[in-house]
Amino acid sequence: MKQQIQNFGRGLLGILFPERCVFCGENTGPFQSVCSRCRDRVRIRPVRREIMGKDGNVFLCLAPFPYEGLVRDGLIAYKFRGREASFRFFGDVLAQVVKKEKEFQNLDWICNVPVSAKRKRERGFDQSEKVARQAAAAMGLPYERLLKKVRHNLPQHTLPGEQRSQNVENVYRACKPEKITGKTILLVDDIVTTGSTLRECGETLLKAGAAKVFLAAVASAGEEESQEIAVSGCIEKAGILY
């Protein structure tokens, strides 16, 4: 009933204030986050990666999209130009892909890689938190802030790969340890490139007592093989048309 009420309210708002395509910015109809033209061009191509930890841990990471083309443009628009409504689409897709993976089961919490307070003030929101919250809602799982960024560092995308691990060392700290100990956690970010940030945050959660940490990002910037799946064939959330 709650979901039906939310869908009705979103549909009414969509009529009064048409949504914009998360990829091209054109107006779409009610309940539609992607226009018909982009729907034909965008494909969900899940990418699985194993990210090696510094202490011998191996983190399994899943991303619905390679970081390229329209997906790259859509994430940049969301992250840097404030196209904030995109988090619903990316969060729902992430949830659908994660639910299909047999390893990503029995999750206790979903959390995210946090931005610094300075970055959040500049942008007005934390892009990974919004995606993680939406994915949690779509999966029927609880979201919790389990990490905080204790100092502002250089943006990872401005650094070469060999400097990224050093750039994130001791930048994150676990909070609410009573909710971490013994739990299986899905850690969410928007983009994974070298994996340095997700690895640092994952190891921080393990050191705080987490039993297991899985990683997920909206898009993976790498050369990994992926399997192409049509957007219309993957999204199965009732009442939501993409």
C-alpha cells in the first residue's frame, strides 16, 4: 500500500512537473526516468570484479554498467551538475542486479562510501548515499550510515592509479560499531575505477567487526568482460517504467 501511494504521488507530480531523462535531460512521461530514444541505446551490462585487499581480503564488487557513453554522461550530470532525480533510476537498477547475484544474499545493512562535509556542502547532497538509500528501499533492506569521512582529500579522478590508494588511507572511519559487528554489509559507491576507495572503506568495516562486506557501484571504469542485458528486460519493479 505504501509503495502504491508513493507511485500515485510520483505519477501526479510527473504530470504536473514532467520528469527528465537521466541520460539526455529531455522530458519523459509519468513514471519514466529514461526517454524512449535513450532506452533503445542504453544496455545494462553487469560487471563483476574481485578487488584485492591489503590484508589478503578479496572483495567481490558488482556494477550494473560499464562507465562509458550515455551512462558516463548521466552519472556526471547527476554527480557534478545536480541532476539529483537520477538516483532513483540508478538505485533501482543496482538493486535489481544485486538481487540476481547468489553471492549477495543475507545482507544485514546497506551503506555507502561517504563524501566529505566540504564536498557535501558544495554539491548539496551525497550522491552515493542517495543511490544506496534507493537501492535499500528497492530491496526491502535497511540503510544505515556506517562510515564517515574524517578528512577532505584530493578527488580520486584527478590522480593516477598508483597514487589513489595512498590518497584514501585513513580517510574513513567506522561509526556505530554496535551495528557493524558480525553483520554482512553491502557497501555502495557511484563509480569504481581502481577500487582503492571501496577497498579502503571495506577494510575499515571489517576492522570494525563486520563479518562480510560486499561492494557495489553504479558503473565500473575498467576493461572487465560484461554481459549485455536490455534495460526493458531487466527492470521488473511493478509500476515503474524506464
